[in-house]
Amino acid sequence: MAKIKGIDVLVKIGASAVGGQRGATLNRSGETIDTTTKDSEGWKENEAGLKEWGIDCDGLVVVDDTAYAALEAAFMASTEVTAEVAMPSGKKYSGTGIITDFPIEAPYDDEVTYSVSIVGNGALTQTEAS
């Protein structure tokens, strides 16, 4: 079984990979609905509820990068972005989301970096490698 290196996983905004990207996290979670009754014999019972997803990404600021500029524009205009996490196998996770956090860090003795948090708005689509 082949292992995946994190360095090979790309975050894309629209069709462009985010330049300067270092880290990426695809967050996926699901709620549960408590369906416990007196007939549950002392055991809690649950059913699957709503799901949610998001993407966290960080890296070096590359001023003339297309995807970074799209993030800046979407954040300033409070509009959605189309985001994708692309695996080296060709598998992709994509959807539209809202930028909720987008700090820029400029330490005195290091490179300027960014981090961005995107909260999914609707379904996350999984596409298998073709």
C-alpha cells in the first residue's frame, strides 16, 4: 500500500493551486442525533445527523499568486470560494466555502506567512482518480 506524503497534497482555489502552501488540513465531522428511548435497555442510541467540512491551509505569502489573490478578494468581499484538496493519486475533495479566518504574520526575523480557514457551505464532493 502506497503512503501519501503531505508535501504532495495541494489546496486549490478555483483551478489554481495556492502558491507558497505548506500545510493543509481537510476537516470533516458529523453530528449525532440521540434516539435513546426507555426501550434502549440502558444503552444510548444514535443516528447520523448533519455533516460539515472545512479546509485549513497555511504557507508563505506569494504576492503575485493567482489563488492567493482570489482568497484576498473573496475575504474582502465576503464571497464564497471554490476550494479543493487534491491528492497525488488524483482523488479530490471539493466544495464551496466561506473564509472565516485569514491572518498574515510578519515576524521581524522570518518570512511573511498566512493561514486561512474555509468553512464549507453545503456538500463536500469526493472525486476518485480517473
